[in-house]
Amino acid sequence: MLTSTHWGVYDIAVKDGKVTGVTPFERDPDPSPIGHSIPGAVQGPMRVRHPAVRKSYLEHGTSPASRRKRGADAFVNVSWNEALDLVAAELKRVTTQHGNSAVFAGSYGWSSAGRFHHAQSQVHRFMNCLGGYVAHLGTYSLGAARTLLPRILMDMDVMRSQQTAWVSLEQHCELLVAFGGVPSKNAQVNSGGISQHEVRPMLKRLAAAGVKFVNVSPLRQDFESAPGAEWVPVRPNTDTAFMLGLAHTLIADDKHDKAFLAKYCTDFEPFRKYVMGESDGVAKSAAWAAQICDVPAETITNLARRMAQSRTMINVAWALQRGDHGEQPYWMAITLACLLGQIGTPGGGFALAYGPVGIEGANARTVPGPLLPQGMNAVKTPIPVARITDMLENPGGKYDFDGKVCTYPDIRLIYWAGGNPFHHHQDLNRFVRAWRSKPETIVVNEQYWNPAAKFADIVLPANTMLERGDIGSSNRDRHMIAMKRVIDPVAESRSDYDIFSELSGKLGVKEKFTEGRNEAAWLRHMYDVARERAKKIGIEQPSFEAFWSEGLIEVPAPLEPAVMLKKFREDPVANKLPTPSGKIEITSPTIASFHYDDCPGHPAWFAPVEWLGSPLTKKYPLHLMSHQPSTKLHSQYDHGSVSVASKIQGREAMTLHPQDAAARGIKAGDVVRVFNDRGACLAGVKIDDGVRQGVAVLPTGAWFDPLDVTVDNSLEKHGNPNVLTLDKGTSKLTQGCTAHTTLVEVELFKGELPRVTAFDPPAFTSR
Ligand SMILES: Nc1nc2c(c(=O)[nH]1)N[C@H]1C(S)=C(S)[C@@H](COP(=O)(O)OP(=O)(O)OC[C@H]3O[C@@H](n4cnc5c(=O)[nH]c(N)nc54)[C@H](O)[C@@H]3O)O[C@H]1N2
Ligand SMILES: Nc1nc2c(c(=O)[nH]1)N[C@H]1C(S)=C(S)[C@@H](COP(=O)(O)OP(=O)(O)OC[C@H]3O[C@@H](n4cnc5c(=O)[nH]c(N)nc54)[C@H](O)[C@@H]3O)O[C@H]1N2
Ligand SMILES: [Mo]
């Protein structure tokens, strides 16, 4: 039977109630191997099998001394009834005494594919039935972009839905300049599911059609699937300077498209003065940029001239905005595309981005699929998602965000379902201190005994996509998948829906939460609502029965491949943008009016707090790139066979340039200690000259595994880069996460290697 995951559709083989194997979907031209981690994990030893409560929480409740034992305590297995009574009583106590704004249930995380059992939607719906919760705004993925883009262009999701199709590039593009490349490792996944992986085959077709590729990135591998790609190994976090150097060359050569700038943009002049050095005395020339980016000036001037002569597409990986001043490379890339004047032409302009997820650039129609309605949240104090530690540390504290001064709520209870903050958040040692001191109660619904579960007070066992019925769908994917239940729930695990249904009964809101429906009735209802919506945009879909018995439906491809901003180019008055000027805002009077010292009214170069040009390199000379892992989705299935096989002496593999390794007496296969003032972790070593010198690459995803969990800042044994990363907002405007702005040093680890315990379940005890 078919199941859908964020990394692909698989046919699941089952024998005698046991999952025995997976076969990739037959219509997938380039399936992801990550699915092979599923069989060993779902019925394996790391599953949470019973509801469990931390021992000292059972004995001493919410006392500060008990909170400090989070992560270090044994668990006691309890009955479902006892666990849910405890959770219901705490929710009641906290909301009655402190109000719903004392509950943080933003619950960021990708959870699993499947639109009904989407854990984050389930917890939000449940909390809304109770009167609301503190939510989060934005994502770790696109923190800076999602806030910036509506001010200067349009909503990020609307923009993504019109992203120029690969087939348009195949027919018209001559030069694809990709900042951060088009990493095929990332194109394995798509939020909600992806039934056909097309990026690698498409890049081959583009090459065959004569498209030239330029990879501006610290990593050659970022464009490894593009045949013949040229590599410009820039310093990390310096792309804005690089693009300013390109812009300076275009203006100095008088090759910028003045007609386009006048007709479609506002307001070019202040930016021009900044680039040419008329406003601050510093010309942002190729020579100026070359020093910052550590590439030859001719590379920049030559590239600018090629870009002006060719049909050029500029691609900018999401990673670039996940750093200090992350809005600048995005604003600057759009501005650069305005200077070239090719926005709205087939195969030209910009893309934000091809690669981060596999669906971008697919020739697909946007069909809104089934969704679980979440209801209305009565609590109106959401936080920017990556400001969680700040929030826990500063109840009542003020912060700037997107033109407003906001106040952090005072959080007493945290409810998490479908995310792993011990994976996703930065500066984990600081995060753990806040997690262990402030909240009185932490409830987590989890499938596996990962750190999010081990550091909670009450853990409720959630089942997996194989143990429940669901609908696999993503707005731009070509298939909708009937995800039938293939095995019985493991041990006592339940779906998040069943957990919240019973909890809502104990809290007197069952009818409101369930609307009288069980799983089967919800699937039919959600499908029918979506089918009606599809009908309105001219797409006929079969009845629920026909869909369910067929196992899938296919969405027809559009006749014309998408070209972003085509209509705007045709008629910028009739099809004006939703910005104050209706045009692309190279200068934003609104942003300028905020008077932020870290984000002026047009794109500008700011040196990040940590980078290869900063004085801190004397102590920490390597820029840490903690990019997305190729062998898993974030922390999901880190314990699976595909991820485990990629580890070195049981640790996550870090890649170094041969000279950086040699200078430290390090060779491939060694274990090293990676450290800075925020923390230290161990990692295995790979050596590759496709990494820019001065850059260390340690993917995210290793389950947080401190050597001594009872002490602060203990050595992390497994290779979780977030003990090293910077936790600071991108700027006052966007407050996104800045994981990619981090300096470290690396040394050979000497002494006895501590055993990795991340994949051991916690200790259990009786009361
Ligand atoms: N250093 C660094 N850090 C980063 C990034 C980076 O580039 N560098 N990238 C960031 C980005 S872009 C993102 S999106 C985040 C990702 O961070 P997350 O989305 O939080 O990471 P996941 O590992 O996907 O966490 C999902 C969790 O949900 C659980 N789960 C799955 N299905 C279900 C279910 O049905 N029910 C329940 N209850 N639980 C379920 C899984 O077991 C897992 O623990 O990480 C961010 N962190
Ligand atoms: N296999 C797999 N795929 C995934 C995910 C996963 O966990 N596993 N996560 C998904 C998620 S949630 C997201 S948000 C997307 C994220 O998509 P991205 O944010 O684009 O992904 P990253 O892997 O962080 O970065 C891509 C590349 O950008 C380069 N880069 C980083 N910083 C800079 C810089 O300052 N300048 C330049 N020029 N290049 C830089 C790095 O070399 C890196 O390999 O990926 C998605 N895809
Ligand atoms: Mo993400």
C-alpha cells in the first residue's frame, strides 16, 4: 500500500503485521533513498510505547528543582487515563490562573506528511477550542524572507506559486547564476510530500539545452547535479557584497536597464547613489566586493557582463537569508534582477529558489488540497518563531519586529506536537537552560525517544503515518495519495487526533474539537471540501470513494509553463503589486520609516557579527555551515538505517578542506571536537576540496546527546551543530534565525571516545 512522506511516496510491504520493506513510487523518476530508514525504525526500539511521566515531576510536580532535572530524569510508564488527567489538570490550572497567553503551543516543526494527522494543525485546533495559545510567526526556513517580501514585492507563498518553471528555463535561459547552488540533497523533500523528484533530471536537460551554470557558494557540491557548473567559492554570508559588486559593474558600464527601473521599480536613485559611493563615500565596486568575498575582482566584473549579455536567471538558496542581516541578500538579488531588466521574461529574472525543496520549478498547477481547519486563536501575542529562548528568558520584555514594539508573554506551560526544538533551535546550551528553568510543565506528543521527548515532563506516544489513515497532498505536487493504514499502532501509541479528542473530552470541549467525526469521517469531509474548491478553479476530481479505492489521483499539468511576474511585466498598472507603490520597492519608504539601525530603506552591505572577515577569526577561524542533511529530514529518522550508515565512528560527519585538516593534523575518519564560546560537540571527519578553505560543514540532524546531561554546556557527543550556532534575530525588521552565521575552531579529539547514547531509550523506573 502507498504511503506519502515529505521525501517521497513509497509502497510499503508488510508480512505478519511487520513492515518488511519499501519500494519507491513507480512514477518517481529519481526517488529519495531516505525512505529505506522507515522499516527498521517504525517498529524499532526507539518508539515511545506507553504514556510516560518524568519521575520527579510525578513526585514533586512543577517545582524549580524538579524542572532542573529535565533530560536527566528517569521516566515512569503510566496509563493513558492517568497521563491525560495530568495534562488536562495542568492546562486547566495554568489557563485559569494565568490565562491562555501562558501556554506556548506554537509547536513549530514539520511533523509527518498527511493532511489530517498533521500534528501542528492538531495541537493548534485543540488549543483554539480551549481559548487559544501563544503561537509563532514565520518559519526557521524563511524567517527573514517571509517578513521582508510583502514589503518590497509580494507574499512569499504567492511568489512561490508563480515560480518560473524549469521547462521555461530549458527553452529560454542561457545562464543560471545560483547563490548557494541548487542542492539536489535538499530537493529530495517537500513539505506535505513529493511524488516525483525532477530536479536532477531537469538540470541534465537544461545542460543539454545549452544552459550555463555558475555556483556562487562556499560548497562546490551545492551544484553537483548541474553538468559543467563553474564554481565561485565565496566566503559565507558575503553574497550581498558580491551582488553589489555586480550592480556597480552594470551601472559603471551603463548596462543597467533604465527603462525597466523606471517603469517597474521604486526608487532606484537612493540605491544608485549608495552603490556608486555618492551617499557614503564608498563605491561598492567589484574591487571592493572582491576583498570582502575573497574572490578575484575580475570574476565579479566578468560575471556581471555575462549576465547582462545573456538571458539570465538568478537563484538564491533560502540558506542565504538564514544568517545575520538575512534580508539583505534577498532584497539585493531582487534589485540585481531589476537592474538586468529580465523579470517577467521566460527563463529570466530571479527565483527564491530552485532547490530548497523539490517542488520549486515543477510545471504544476496550484490546487489547494485538504486541510484540517484550525479555528481562531483568541491569543494575539505570537512570537517570531526563532525568538523562543528570548521569550522564555524575558517574560514581559520588549522587542522590535517589523515596525512594531512587541512584548514577550510569560509562559508557564509548553505543549509540543510534531516538532523538535532540540533539533531546530540555535545555541542549544542557552536554550536548555531556559527550558529547564522557566516553564512549569512541558507536554510532548512524540513517536520516538528523541531529545524533545527525553527533556519533557509528560510524553504521550504518537503513532506514525503507517498506523493511521490519511491523505497525502501538497499544493503543487502532481498526485494526491490515499494513505491507508498498513500496520496496527505500535504498543499503546495513538494518533494525535485521538489524544486530543480524549483530552478535549476531559476539558469539556469534545464536540467542538471533533465535530462528531472520527478519522474516516474527517478524511471524507476534508476531501469533499477540497474537491469543491478544486471545482471552482476548473479541476474535476473523483468522489472520495473512487479516490480511496484507486489509491491516488493525478493533477493535470498546466498547458503554459509558469513565468514569474509575467502579467506584471505586461501591464504594471492593471497588475500592480501589493506593495505601497504597486511596484518592486528597491527603496521602501515604509522600512526606512522604522529607522532601524540594522535595516535601512534599501539593500545594503552589513558585516555579519561572525564571519571570515571578523576579528573573532583569531580565536575561531572556521565558518560553520550547518546546512540540511542529505540522509534524513532534519532530525527525523536520524536513528534510521540511511542516516546511521553515513556516520563516522557513530558521529555526524563534518567536511573540511584538505589544508584546514592538514594544518590541524586531522585526517579523514578521525573524530574532532568542534567548539566556540557557546558550546562544543564531537564530529567525524570527511575531507573534500569542494569545500572552500576556512569553512567547516556539519549538517543538522544529529540527536542532541550531551556527555553529562546534569551539567550546563556539557560536551555534545554526537555532532549536533546547534550547540555552536548563533541565536540572534536577523534584524529588528525580520527577527529570523541566524544559524548560518557561526565561527568555530576544530581540534583532534584525543582520549577515550564517549559512547553515543542518543539512540538509547531513557531510563525507566517505577514510582
Ligand atoms: N543549525 C541549523 N539549524 C536549523 C536549520 C539550519 O539550517 N541550521 N534549519 C532550520 C529549519 S529551515 C527547519 S524547518 C527546522 C526543522 O525543525 P523541525 O521541523 O522541528 O525538525 P524535525 O526533525 O522535522 O521535527 C519533527 C518532529 O516531529 C515528530 N513527528 C513526526 N510525525 C509526528 C506525528 O505524527 N505526531 C507527532 N506528535 N510527532 C511527529 C518527529 O519525530 C520529530 O521529532 O530546523 C531549523 N534548524
Ligand atoms: N534532505 C533534506 N532536504 C531538505 C531538508 C532536510 O532536512 N533534508 N530540509 C528542508 C527544509 S526545512 C528547508 S527550509 C530547505 C532549506 O534549503 P536551504 O536553506 O537552501 O538549505 P541549506 O542546506 O541550509 O543550504 C543550501 C546551501 O547554501 C549554501 N550556503 C549557506 N550559506 C551560504 C551563504 O552565506 N552564501 C552562499 N552563497 N551559500 C550559502 C550552503 O553551502 C548550503 O549547502 O531544505 C529542505 N530540504
Ligand atoms: Mo525549513
